[in-house]
Amino acid sequence: MIATYDPALPADLDWVRFLTGDTDTGNPLVSDQEILAALAAETASGEAKRYYTAATVLGQIANRLSAMTHGVASQTVGRLSISWGGSGVGQTSVAGRISELRKEGSQLLSPKPWQFRML
């Protein structure tokens, strides 16, 4: 699996890795190709595209970890910790982060009052 990450964040791919916490290229959870495909499929533009794509990719990471870790109590992905068990805390945490990413993307798409021009 090919995975690259530049902490200077020059590309959308690097931003998606940063926002999802999947920055360890020695042990990536998704490939560059998967992130690039998600970026290509996202219809939002500009910075919002990064956040929406990160939400999609994070959902895929959570699904993949859930399927891979039968019986494991927790898993850490970058800055995000995911726990499984009867409490559902891990799933809620991931769902909350996905929701935050989508909200950030929405806010980037919303025009600000100072962005309107008088003709």
C-alpha cells in the first residue's frame, strides 16, 4: 500500500491524512489511491472538499478497524482513539469527529456577509 504524507500540507491528500490522523506512512490505514479516489468523487470545492473527503475517509477507517479488530478493546489512529465494547463510546467518538469534519466543510462552503459584492 502506497502512502505519502507531507506535514507542510501542500496537497489535498496531505490535508485529508492530517484531518483523519492517518499520518503514519509506515503503517497507513488507507492508501494514497483510496484518498485520491475519495477526493475525485467529492463534489465540494476548495477547502471544504478536504473536510468532506476526510469525513468519508474516516468513516472507511472506522469500518475497516471495526472489521479487523474482533475482540480488541481499543485502537488509536493518529490523534483519534477508537474503543469498542458495550458502551458504544468509540463509535460515538468517531461519529462525532465525522460530524465535526462535515460541519467544518459546510461552514467553508457558506458565503460570509463580507463576501457579497454590490453591483
